[in-house]
Amino acid sequence: MTITILNALIAVVGGVVGAVVLYWILNKLTELLPSKPQELIKPYVFILPAFAALGFYLVYPFFQTVIYSFANRNSTEWVGFDNYTALLGSPGFQTTLINTFLWILIVPTFAIIFGLIIATLADRLRPTGEKISKTLIFLPLAISAVGAVAIWRLVYNAVPANQSQTGVLNAVWTLFGGDPVNWWQISDGKLNSFLLMVILIWTQAGFAMVLLSAAIKGVPTDTLEAARIDGAGEGKIFFSIVIPQIRATMLTVFITVLIGVLKTFDVVYVATNGNFGTNIIALNFYQALFVSRNAGQAAAIVVILMLVIVPFLIYQIRQFRAEEAAR
């Protein structure tokens, strides 16, 4: 443990010191130039390390992954589209895609709904009550996904009927005469997937609440007062005035949570390891690469994941540009 902490400190301190030294050297080199070329070159010199890091850690791996997706499991021979056809023709991967679609549809939607409700109600409290309630709601976001699953295991856990139930849900269920249920193993109607989604919604609702609360407070009070003078009720004001004015923030929250959902791995891995029909695409990638040792299919899964994410990113960028142009 001591060695781990020491390595972390060395990495942090070394990274900061290294960055400072690098930029100091670049600055000194540019100062050797005449003043006019110096003014032209200096901005590019300072952004060069960032672009180099992006190219090395993002752009290069992207193209390399696309190339490997057309290779065999050991990346030694070209197999064309075999990896894609094998994946898309696999019932297991089809189930994974359906589960992933449900996750990206349900989790961001309900995170926004709960975040909006909490933000609206918390804003009506006194300042102290608002701070305390928002802090408590935001806390789950600070918990690791593994910790969140461990907490919710206390809700879903099941033990034999002759023992005291440690899971809250089963304690209530058996109280009314039911038998203990392994909730994470019930795949009928995708119940176990929905129960896992609850964990991520619980962690993301606080994030949505913070952004939506700030957006709601940014709605001009003059507009709200004018609507009240005209006789509009609070519900009408909320849905006809507040919601339209915070729609951009809602979209940002939705896409941010959606991208997080597509990268979600640990919740399902810790809870079910993808068994009982709960697998999702990020965990499927891990299984293909580190369990099945099939680098070709793992790369194909990543490419499919990127193809799913890109349209949402393009839409968000277009919306942002449209809003900027309208200002």
C-alpha cells in the first residue's frame, strides 16, 4: 500500500514538474526568436504538447483499433468483415445491443427527470436546507461504481428462506409471505437490467440536479412574474416557460450521461459479470479482449461503440452552434 501511494505521488509530482519544465523550455526557445515571429509562433508552441498528446493517446489508437477490427484474434491476418458479421450474427451480442439500447434510453431520461424534480423542489427550500439536500443528493456521484453496487447489494441481496434477509427488498417481500428472490437473476422482462440501471440513475441524478438547478436559477424572474400576473399557474409556468429555456442544459446533461452509460462497465461487472442476460457493450469488449483473448472482435466492438456515440456528439455540437448563432 505504501509503495502504491508513493508511486502515485511520484506520478503526480513528476507530471506537474515535467509539464512546468517543458513549457519553461518552450518559452525560452521562442524568446530566442525576433519579436514578430515570436508573437506568431508562441501560441502554437504552447498548444503543441496538448495536440501531440491527443494525437498519441487518442487519434493513433483510434485508427489502430479500426485496422485491428479487420484482423484475426491475434492481429496477424486480415479477415475482412468476419469480426463484424460474427458479432452481429451472435444471439449473445444481439442481446447485448438490446440491453445497451435500453440503458442509453432509460438511464439518461430518468436521471434528468429525477434531477429536474429534485432541483425544482430543493430550490424552494431555505438556503441552508437547499445546501444540505443538494449535498446529500450529490454524494452518490462521489462514490465509485463498485461502492455503489456494494451499497445496493444491501437492497437486492437474497439469502436462504430459513435465514434473516439482509436485503431490504427481500425483507419486505418475505414479510408479505413471499420467498426470497435473487433479483439480479430474473431476466424476465429485463427486470435485472432495470434494477442495475437504478444504481446508475441513483449516482447520476445528483449530477443532473446540479446543472439543471443552475439552469433553472438562470431563467429571468421577470418572465416568471409576467406569467403569474397573466394568471398562469405554476405547472403552466414550469412546462411552458422554464422547460423551454433550460432545454439546452437538459440536452447537455442527457448526452453527457448517455456517453457515461455507453462506457459503463463496472456496475454490471461487479453485480452479475454480464450473466443472466445483463451484458452491455463495454463489458462485452472486456470479455472479448481479456477473457476470450480475441483482439479482432474486441476492436470491432469498440468501433461499433464509437459508431453509436458519434451521432450523439454531432447532434450536440450542431445544437450548440445553433444556440451560439441565435445569441
